[in-house]
Amino acid sequence: MKTSRLEAFSDGVLAIVITIMVLELKVPIGSDFETLKPLIPKFLSYILSFVYLGIYWNNHHHLFQAIEKVNGQVLWANLALLFTLSMVPFTTAWMGENNWAKNPVALYGINLLLSAIAFLVLERTAIKHEGKASKIGLAIKNHKKKILSIALYIVGVIGSIKFPILGILCYALVALIWLIPDSRIEKQLK
């Protein structure tokens, strides 16, 4: 099977996820800038999550530029990724609504950790389907950034129990690490 339907479906789901997330930002009553102050944690949470969703969309796009065909396992692995990403609006809203309290920050980190694992499973499933000598198999060999990211998520989740801001900083650091798209696939496609 070709990848076009999977890509279109994934793009649609991510667009809906971002839309749901922005709808969680409720307009305050009042016209003074002071009325916006309680929205700061919600807005910063939204920005972080928007960046994450953009990173996943970007890397998903690059991944499927190198994948030529999919099977049922790849479809299910992609659905697992989309499931974890579809939970981002909930964990983002809970974290922002509660001013970055420990439990919401920890759950947000768990959501990010599960998303990272799901993306890794998707990559490995695609490589297994296409073979290690395929474009995707040759492009994705080094997992240093992924291992560092997963370690930072774990530190963030555990650390957020005592110091929620540590969790936020760990999650923001992972986002910074991934802001530049994964160039391994582009290099392989040239």
C-alpha cells in the first residue's frame, strides 16, 4: 500500500488536535490587559504543545518521504502515535489550568514520553517492513537524540513531583533539541 492515505489522515488528525488545543484558550471577561494575566500559564503551555505538535508533524512528514509503502503494522503504529498526540490537548489544558502543578506537569511529561516511544515504534515498524537496506533503514541508524529525549522526559516526570518547573524545563529542552528537523532522512533522499 502507498503512504498517501496514511499521510493525509495523519495531517487531518494533527490539524484537529491543534484546533482543539487552541479552543481551550478561553477569552477572559474584561478589556484590560490585566485580565489576560491568569492566561499566561495556559498560553505558555499552548505554545510548548504547539511547538511539539509542529515537531511531530515535521518529522512525520520527513519519515514518510523516505517510506515507499505501508502495511497493517505500520498503519497501527501510526495510529498509536496519533492516539498519544490526540491526548496533548487534554494534558496541555490540565497543566495550564492548574498553573503547572506537579501532577498535571508529570502527566504532560508522560504524554510526551509515550508520544516519543510511539514515534520510535513507528520508525522501527517501517524499517522492519521496508528493510534495513531501504531509504528509511539507511537513514535512521543513530538514536542519540531520541535516547537523550527519553531520558529528559523521565527526569522531567520524576523531577516534576518535587519541582514542577524542572519538568517544564526538561520538556522545553527536548523541544529545543528537535526544533531543527531530523536531517538524516533528507541526506539519504539526496
